[in-house]
Amino acid sequence: MLNSRYIILMILLPGFWLQAQEMKPISQKDVLERVQENNNQLKISRQEFLVARAEYRQSNAVFLPNISVSHTGMTTNNPLMAFGSKLNQEIVTQSDFDPALLNNPDRIDNFATRVEIQQPLLNLDGIYQRAAAKNKMQAKELQSFRTGDHIKLETENAYMQLQLAHKAVKVLEQALETAEANLRLAKNNFKQGYLQRSDVLAVEVRVTEVNNQLQYAKSNVKNASDYLMFLMGDPMNVVLVPKDSLQVQMISVNTSVLSQDRADIQAMDLATEARRKMYKADKMAFLPSLNAFGSYELYDDELFQGDGTGYIAGVALTWDLFNGGKRFGKAQQSKAEFKQAELEYDQHVNRSQLELNKAKRALNDAENKLHLTQLAMEQSKEALRIRNNRYEQGLEKTTELLMSETQFSEKQLEYYQTVYEYNYAAEYLQFLADSTE
């Protein structure tokens, strides 16, 4: 007897635990808004775009100058350095040309302040690298948009799963209420000698089965709530209750050809273009580069002074003729990566068209199934009503009534499952056909 009580307690515990948790009503609109604000995947996608934008801004170095300032101090009695320091400080006198002093000079302190400027003039490889970085940044932005579309679809799907889970709980609670009422009627008929003990046991088994299904349905409610809270970036441990009921959503999507304006397709096109420009940049690396340079210098024998001044200005044309074959290998690598990007783009477009065609067929199948399951649910409901009336009059077997009850519950659950499948199929088709305005 004690073990039986423990078993009953373990069966009922999930239901009590669910009821003890906070119930929080929420609409689909509120869920979408909170996901847009707090979802971590969207934040990660945004950071990926910011990284790409920062890389593009680094490429400004192709046009903008590099300016640096330095101040150094040293002391020396090296003949060459000592005489040069005096020249820079503009303190050379006639006595400094004495061979004895030239060969064995006194220690001299030298402090130099230098402003250096390097200005790129013509670096064709850098120009193409900058263009590739811009394409990559644009691709990341479009990928961020597509990630937002995907998270929106996932959120709508999760909300519909929550609706479905609550519908299942409601259906099974009604089924349990009916089963318990039939059990009371069966026990009463048994006492009056109208039923056998086996009939009562069959009704008790039915009550136990429905109760067990109800506990699983309540667990599904909690699972759906947890996942929605995860998408919203909220750690609160609550049970969400949808304000919007599960019903058929009629969405019209008239398209048979994949839109090339879809964000992810545009992103892959830009990524391919970025690879092409990187290949072009690696080929431009074989050409010479032209850069201007200049510096303004101040020298003194005291810290942060500058009695002696001078400047240097010039232009450098540099051409690396051979660097061990590294550039040849890099050009071959970038060419292969460009060809790979082209193939990946074609594959993605073809696969997306395949998914679009499949989604259209899935929506048509779900629509047909929706009509059939609705008709089956109505028929099973009427059959249960008739059998229940006959059972109360003693004209129907207990097994037949139980079968009708089971069938009606199954058809209800099947119908709501089909509503969910139809709505998701419509949302998914819209997601595949969506294009960036």
C-alpha cells in the first residue's frame, strides 16, 4: 500500500510542480519585440557586422597618411656619432675640426624629436583589398538581416508550439474530466449489477492513460516556455500562457521563382565578389607601389629642446621582384577560393529553390490535411455524443464508449497538430520567399 502511494505521488508530482510555478500571459507581438531586443544570437550577428566594418575602416590606410612622433635621447663618444650629433644640433665650430678632437671626442648628449609622415600614392593591391573589405562588410550586414528573419521564424514557431502544448493540455483535461465522469457512472452501474468488474477496470485504465498523457502535455508546456524564455534572453523560470489562441493563419505567398533579392543570397553574392577582388589584389601585388615620405627633426643637447632643425622629403617606388614564390602561391590560393565561392553561391541558390518548391508542396499537403482532420474531429465528436447517450441508457458497451472517447481525443490533438503544421508551413514558405526591400 505504501509503495502504491509513492507511485501515485510520482505520477502527480509534475502536475503539482507545474501548477505551483508562476503563470505569465504573453502575446506573440510581445515575444517578438523582446526577442528583437534581447536575443543573444541577434547580438552576436550585430557584433560580426561591427567586426567587418572595423576591418573595412582599417583599409583607409590605403589613402590616409601614417604620422608618427618620437623623442629619443642618447649619449656617446663615438667619433662619427659625436660629430654627426653636433652637426644636427648646429653647434659645430672651427675647433671641432681638430684631428685630435675628431678622433677622440668628448662625450656628447643628443636629444632628437622627429615627426615622420608616410603617404601612400599608388598601391593597386591595397585598393582592391579595400574594395573586398567593403563587400565583406555589406555581406555581413545582409547576413545579420537574414539572421533576424530566421530568429523571427524560430520565435513564431516556438510560440505556436506553446499554443499547441496548451491546447493539448486543455484537450486532455477535458478528456480526463469525461473519463472520470464515465468512471463514476461505471462504478455506479457495477454496484447495481449492470456492469462487470472488467468493464470498471477498463474505464480505470482509460483514466490512468489520459492522466499520464496530461502530465506529458504539461511537461511540453514547460519545455516550450523555457525555449521561448531562452529566445527572449530572459532567465526567469515561469510558465508562459499564450494570449493568442492557436488558429489557422491564412498567409498568401504567390511565388514560384526564387527571389535573387533575398538577404542571404545577396550576402553570398557579395562574398563571392569579395573573393574575386582579393584574387585581383593578389595579382596586383606583382606591380610596384609608389609612396611619399617625409620627416621633420629637431636636435639639441637638452631634453625637449630643438635648436637644430632639419627635414627630409621624398618619393619611393618599390618593386618586390621575387620573394621566394610566396606571391605566386597566394595568387593561386585566392583564385581557388574565388572559384569555390562561385560554386557555393550556385549551390546555395539551387538548394534554396529546391527548398522553396518543397515548402510550397508541404503547404498544399498541410492544407488538405487540415480539411480532413477537421472533418474527422467533427465526425468523432458526433460519434462520441451518440455512444455516450446510448451508454447512459445501457444500450452501448463500455469498450465501445472508451474507443469513441479515445478517438475523439486523438482527433482533437491531430487537428490542432495539423493547424500548427499548416501555420508553420505558411510561415516557412514566406521566410523562403522573403526578399530585402
